[in-house]
Amino acid sequence: MEKCGQARNIGSVRGSVWNLLKFLEIDQIYELKLLHHQSKKLLLRMCQVLPGLNFQQLEKHEVFRFLCRSPAKKALFAMVDSDRNTILHISAMFEPSARRNTVPGAAFLMQREVQWYKEVESIVHPFMLEYTNKNGQRPRELFTESHKELMKEGEKWMKETASSCTVVAALIVTIMFAAAITVPGGNNQDTGLPMFLDKKVFMLFIISDALSLLSASTSLLMFLGILTSRYAEEDFLKSLPKKMIVGLSTLILSIATMMITFCASLFIILPGKSRVVIPIICLAIVPVTLFAWMQFHLLIDMVISTYASRILDKKATYGS
């Protein structure tokens, strides 16, 4: 009986203590602490598994965003795997089959890889930049080695694209320069001035010819800059994409203004022949419009990849 009474007293005391803990909301703190501990263990396990996953099936940017929002992110980012690879080493690795259909060409895939590495590099502790893995490689050395083939593909893509566009730009420069010298209608033998100088359409011809010549020259210089670039890893981040964007934009502009020059010259040479001039202009516009439309999509993709593409949401990731 005494033992039963003692047991009841102990149970009563425990119940009172538990009720007191509930009243003080300490049990909620304990549950939150337990949840945090379990979440940390789960994240640690994820970090151990991540290097062996197929990134075609898992988008590592999304995983990294999740890790950045974790309260234990500093501890997680300081961890290493069995090969002594840090999170910066892992970001330096390249999956050959990953994201090839999300960017326009190998050069911009290389740009995306550099963006990814730079993003991770900016948030890890500085000592990780010189940390060596099991093979004695620093993160930057591992990045260079794993992206060696992609750099060659990116360089080849850039040079082939620039070479093709250089030929077009050079032809436009030649044609527009010749058109500026040999204006429609010729020159007045007495004054040396163009015969149709007083006509508004002639001024349109001169302005569009000058714009076409200048934009084609700019495009030509940009593409020559691409062909003579050193093609270092950092060049794929901003330098090469900017030159390609400017070169392609000015090339499209030069083609458009060239067609305006052509149309203006037809109106000068064939005054009052609108039934003939208008169909010719319509036919001439079709191939130019198709070319501009096809290149415009590539241009938009380049601009998005260079200026509007953010791997991580800074505010959401680093906010309080």
C-alpha cells in the first residue's frame, strides 16, 4: 500500500511539473529544438548524398536555395565529403548532360557555370578558396579541369558565330560605302552636288545609309574582338557575351537600315512608279525580316542569360 501511495505521489508530482512546463511553454521550445535538430541531421545527410546524385533529375540550384535558407547554413557550408570536397569544390564540378537545352550555345552554358561558381564563392568562408581536396586540388583548379572541354566547345561556338557574322558585316560595310559614293541620280556636273539633294526621300537615303554603315562597322569590330579574345574563364562571364550582344544587335540594325536605303533609292530612281516599287519592297523585306526574327530570339536569350539570369534570390537567401 505504501509503495502504491508513493507511486501515486510521484505520478502526481510529474503531472504537476509537466503542467507547469506547459504553462511556461517550455515544452514548445523543446519541440522546436527537437525539430531543428532533426532538420539539421536531414540536411547533413543531404550534403553527403548530393555529390553522387544525377543532376538531370535534380536541379542543384533549388537544393542550394533550400540550404541557404537553413539556420544551420554556416555549419553546412563548412562541411566536407569523404573526398574532402567542400561545397565550393562541388559547385566547381560539371555535369556534361546538365542544362544544355536551357542556354543558347556552349559559350553561354560556360557562362552559366561561371555564374554558378561565382555565386557559391561569394557566400562561403574565404579559407575555402584555398582548401584542397583529397587530390590536392583547390576549387578553382577543379573548376578549370572539369570545364576544359566545355571551354573548347564554347570557344568554337563563339568563333564560328563571329566568323559568319563578320562576313555579313563586312559585305554591308562595302555595299553601304559604295552607295554613299555613287548616290542615285548621280551628281550635278557644275556644282558636284547630288541631283536629288532637295528631295526628302534623298535625305532618308543618306541617313539610313550612314546608320547602316556605322552599325555594320561597329558590328564588325565587335566580332573581330571576339575572334581575337584570349578566351579565359572570366571572359565567358561578361566580356564575350557583351561583345556578342552588341555585335548581333548592330548587325540586325545595319541590315534593317540597309533595306531602308534600298527602298529609298528605288523611290528616287523610279519616281511615280509605285505599282512597281511597292511589290519589290515587299519582296525585299521578307528575307530580312526572317533573318532578323531568327537572330532576335538568340539575342533575347543572350541578354537574359547575361543580365536577367539570377541563380539565387539574394533577398530571400540572405535576408533575416
